[in-house]
Amino acid sequence: MRNVTRIPLGVAGVVGVVVAAAPLGSNRRYEVPEPALRASTDSAVIARGRYLAYGPAHCASCHVTAEQARTLDAGARPPLSGGYAFHLPVGTIWSPNLTPDRETGIGRYSDGQLARMLRHNVRPDGRVAAPFMNFQGLSDADIVALISFLRSQPAVRNAVPDRKLNYLGKLIVAYLVRPRGPSGPTRATAPGEAPTIERGEYLANYVAECVVCHTKRSLVDGSERGSRFAGGMEMRDEAYPALRFTTPNLTPDPKTGHITGWTEDRFVARFQAGKLVPGTHMPWAGFAQMSEADLRAIYRYLRSLPPVENATGPTVRRVAE
Ligand code: HEC
Ligand code: HEC
């Protein structure tokens, strides 16, 4: 198991003790109550859900095939019928079909089950989801908007395989991955779409996941290892083995902040330009579809953060293969 070297000692120690129980534990069912939220057929609600799914919340960057994902960069909006295969050290995990098909998609699930997935990372069948999604802090209204939009899509029949975890993956899911919840009280509605710091704070922390990637974290359990928004996470894509991506420092530090010298208009233009470097994990396609008001809100929020000095080096570099 060559991947074991990437796992810190603390986890290796646990390995010996729990060997026998891990395969069972990774399929454990959790009893987490379903939020009392119901999908709506109101066209304005559905439109907001569509905006979130293809824009700031970038559900589309994962819940389509790799081939469809490339069309997102050109502005296409394929149905969210899943099938993207993430090949990871812990196994292969596919993104599920989120169209309303009754056998292979979310037609099988209740509104409450879908809401619980977004707020607690517990899948409709009660298993904890591999930690790809960080939407626990979405407002009730935005969860309703997303579910309403998902239900409004044309049903696409696409049977996606269930995740196949290797031994290490089963161990990690059994012992380190837990249902989550919002870090504070949940809000009924989010700050409205306008260029305010409050709206930017909501988007950057709870919708667009900027804080997830632009904060240095433990590779094992995702816990924070650096100042929030100060960057420094290294990422790579299996299709581009010679490239390393490092998230830049987004705080307004005069020396090391990546966007300290950017005007608001430059920030907006950079986002509207979309993906410039192939292989980056930043979901540029979704962010390019954000409204100008939302982009300005994020910029204003980032400028309001306390500056943190953290030199993260180049965002993209080439390494010897
Ligand atoms: C970074 C990739 C990624 C993003 C972004 C993402 N998802 Fe997921 N989602 C996944 C993966 C992978 C799984 C399956 C996890 C597993 O197998 O444990 C999943 C599971 C789900 C499930 C559970 C379905 C089932 O059949 O169990 C729902 C519902 C869901 N996602 C909805 C959404 C919505 C809505 C959004 C946007 C707000 C979103 N996802 C954004 C990758 C992603
Ligand atoms: C899934 C991880 C991920 C998420 C989510 C993410 N980023 Fe990034 N970001 C990256 C990576 C990796 C890079 C470096 C490679 C690149 O430029 O694409 C980057 C680069 C950037 C850059 C520098 C771009 C340039 O051309 O110099 C800015 C600015 C930025 N991110 C802001 C944001 C903001 C704001 C959000 C939320 C709206 C966000 N990021 C969400 C991973 C992420």
C-alpha cells in the first residue's frame, strides 16, 4: 500500500487496532434527523437554485461526467446526471445522478433526505458521504432552491456505481469521517444578491467553498492547519501529473496577499475569464457564471479580512515526473 506513507503516524497507529472492524464501519447508517424543508415549484425559487448549482455552489463541476465537465468551461449546462469518477488514494468515488430519474437518480429520495445530505453530509441511505461537499451553512431558503431546481430537471437514466473504497478508504470513512452540521445557527434566508460584505461572507464561507481550498488543511481529516483564507494548500490532478497547484493567500496582506494589488474590476474580470490553467481544481466554470454583484461582494469581503502574512509561492509549478 504505497499510499500509506502519505498518512500521518497518528492514523497509522489506529490502523492496527481497528483492522477487523473497518469494512463494516464504513457502511454504518447514521440516525441524523432530516431538516423539515420541502421543494417548491415556484419558478423564481427554481431559477435561484439553478443559479447556485451552475454558479457559486458549482454542483455542476462534480455531478456530470469528465467529458461534460469540459463543456462547462464553454458555458454549457448539462443535466446533473453524475458519473464523474474520482480516482483517489482511498479508492474510486463516483458523483451520483442528481436528476429526478426514479431508479437511478433523486426520484428515489425525499426532500428531507436531500436536505439532510446538504446540511449534514449524510446520504439518503444513512451512510456518511465521503467529504466532497461543504454546504452545511447554506440557508434554509438556498437548500430549498437547490432541491427545487434538482427536481425540475429532465430525468436522465444513468446508473452510477456506488463508491469502491480500498482498505485505507474504509478505515478512514469508518473512523475519521462523521456526519457534519453547520458551525453556528442556520439562517432562514441568505443575505440578498448585492455587493455587500455580508453577502460575500456568506458566499465565500458557505456556498462557493473558497475557505475550504484557500486554507491550509490536514490531508487526513480536513481540519484547519493554517489561517483561514491565507492559502497554501497543494493540489494535483491525475491528468496533469507534472503540475502542482497551490492556493494563493486571499487576505489583504501587503507583502504576500495574491490579490492585494488587484482592483475590484480586475478581480471581476479574472473570474469572468474562467479557467486559464488546465488541471486546476478551482471550479472556475461555475464562478465565471456568478453575477457581477456576487463577485463584487466576495471581493469586498476578502478585503475586509485581517491581513495574514503567508507566502505561498507560485500558484502553478511544473515538477519532474
Ligand atoms: C467536489 C465535488 C462535488 C461537489 C462540488 C458537489 N458534490 Fe454532491 N457529491 C459528490 C460526490 C463524490 C458524492 C458521493 C459521495 C460518496 O459516494 O460518499 C456526492 C453526493 C451527493 C448527494 C447524495 C446522492 C446519493 O445518491 O447518495 C447529493 C444529494 C449531492 N451530492 C448533491 C449536491 C449538490 C446539490 C451540490 C451543489 C450544492 C453538490 N452535490 C456539489 C461530489 C460533489
Ligand atoms: C476546489 C478548490 C478551490 C476552490 C473551491 C476555490 N479555489 Fe481559488 N484557487 C484554487 C487553486 C488550486 C488555485 C491556483 C490555480 C489557479 O489559478 O487556478 C486558485 C487560484 C485562485 C486565485 C488566483 C487566480 C489567478 O489567476 O491568479 C484567486 C483570486 C482565487 N483562487 C480565489 C478564489 C475565490 C474567491 C474562491 C471562492 C469563490 C475560490 N478561489 C475557490 C483552488 C480553489
